[in-house]
Amino acid sequence: MTSKQTLEKLTLYYDGACPLCRAEILFLSRRNQQGLLDFVDIQSEQYLPEKVGVSCEQALSAMYAQYESGQLINGVSVFPEAYKRAQLPLLAWFFSRKTLQPLLRVGYRFFAKNRHQISKLIGPPLLRIVKKRG
């Protein structure tokens, strides 16, 4: 059985106003050869909060993703699922370690709360790097 048959498609909801978030989405989209990831900017008309069941405010406070079956996940648990689908097994393994979850959750909450300030510093250069490597 191939991984495409065993992994359910996942839609990532991201903040398109955040350069760091856009860099991550561009990076993942380029690795999405199996078509197991979809991407929706929560700042766009494509994002329908009533359909997803997550308000724009909630979606701006944490990373959300939704399996094709409709199940929602958020926060740190999104990353290993996205990385598996982008064929990044080492990152998927790292973000799925149960022993690291408390530290990853604290780090992610800090990042989510300060995302725009952090992104102003490192987002534009990272976005340029990802675009150049395309």
C-alpha cells in the first residue's frame, strides 16, 4: 500500500498576511507531489468559517487543518500531519514525539501569539529563500 492510499487529504488554513506563514505554505506546496495537501488563506474569500466551524479569530490564534473526512486538528498536531504529506519524514517524526509535545505546545503558543512580530523579522528573508529555491 502506498502512502497516498493510507493518508487522508489535509487542508491547511493559514494566515496569508504573515510572511513566515506564506513561506511555510510555499515550501509545503512545492513538496506536495502526491496532492495530499490543500491550502486556504483564512484572509481570503475562499475561507468559509461557517463551513469549517472555526471563526477567523480562532483561525488567526492557532494553525488549523481539516482532514477530508471533516475532522479538525489544530496547533502543534497539524505539523507532523502536514510534514508526512509533504514527504518530510524527519520533521514529521520530530513534531510527533510525545516527550516533546509539552515544549512544542508552549513554543507554538508563544509563536502564534507573536507571529506577526516574529514574521516581520524573519519572514521576508525566508520567503525570498523559498521563492528562489522553487
